[in-house]
Amino acid sequence: MDNDAHVFLQLWQWAPALLRGMLTNIQISIVAIALGTVTGLLIGALSIAGSRPLRWLTHLYVQAFRNAPALVLIYFTTYVFPFEIVLFGHWFAFPDWIKVTLGLALPASANIAEIFRGAIQSIPAAQWDAARSLALRRSQIFSLIILPQSVRRMLPPWMNLYAMITMSTSLASLVGVHDIVDTAQIASNTVMQTDFTILIYMTMLALFFCYCYPISRYTRRLERRHAIR
């Protein structure tokens, strides 16, 4: 059998394992962005509250986790949280992929809080004044007028952040998570051929590209649409 054909045959045999590993990365990214979104919206809402100490605390949270390297946060959550937790007298495993998810959710929440705060403050003050002139309550102004406009402005940077979180999941293998990077390393060490190693890492790069590139393109489309409006 030709050497090139043998290399592609090996890749075909490892393809299911690579796809399962990629699904692990996608799972981590989805849970991380979901946790980050919920926490970030809460932090963002508190950052525009009337209490100055509360605004200072949220500002400290945002600056701390926005400027912390993702790898440092992943190592932090991996070694700070236990391997097992006790609930109602029963032991439950605390797997590494959840720790990595928490490590990525922290910077995601800080960035989303800043995105939310910026979107709210970008709405012209005249709209608040016009809504008050119609005798609307503050909660009605926020939910009916301000929030719908803010969501449209938040969506493009939120999607861009999700793509960045997805790419950061490649760090999960450094703490023992069996993701696509770990699978590629195992395959490379098993086959032990330079051509195969190059091919499998190019395949891994292509999988990340195929997943993240459509998100990037759709983000640009949303940005153009909102710019026109």
C-alpha cells in the first residue's frame, strides 16, 4: 500500500475518536458561555446600579477576570475544586471537564458584563426621557424600550466571544480532559509517523475552523445590518 494512502487510512480510523473529542470541546464551550452569560448579565446589571460600593465591586470582578489568562484560570479551577463533592451524604464525582468549564466561564462572565453595560449605556438618554414623559415606570422603560435595543447590540460581540471561548477549549487537554487535542496526541503517539502527525493536526485545525468560521461570518453580517440601521 502506498504510504500516503496508508496515512489517510489511519486518519479515517481515528476520525470517529476525533469527532467525539470535538464534541467534548463544543460541550465545554456551550456550558461555559451559558454560565458566563447568566453570571455576566447579573454582574452587568449590578455595575449600573445606584450603589457606588456595588459598582466598585463589579468593576473589580470584571477587571480581574477579563485580564486573567485563560490557562491560569483553568489551572486555578482544576486544582482549587475537589475531585469529589459530598451532597446529602453521597459522594459525587467532580470531573475535570466541569472544572475547565468553570475556568472558561469566569472570563466569559466578565466580558459579557462589560458588553451588557456598554450596550445599556449606548442607548441615548433622550429615549429614557421620552419614555418617562409617557409616564412609564423604570421597569417598563427597561424591558420594553432599552433591553430590546441592547440585545441587538450585544449579539455580535457575544457571538464573537463564544468563538473565542470555543478556541480556548483546546487548553482543556493540559489538565487531563479527553478532548480533540488529547485525542490527536494519543493518535500521533500511537501511529508514530511524521506524515500522520502533520495530517491529524491539520485535521484538528480544520474542525475548529469549520465550527468557528460560520460564527465569525454571521457575526460580521449582524454588525453590518445593525450599522445600516
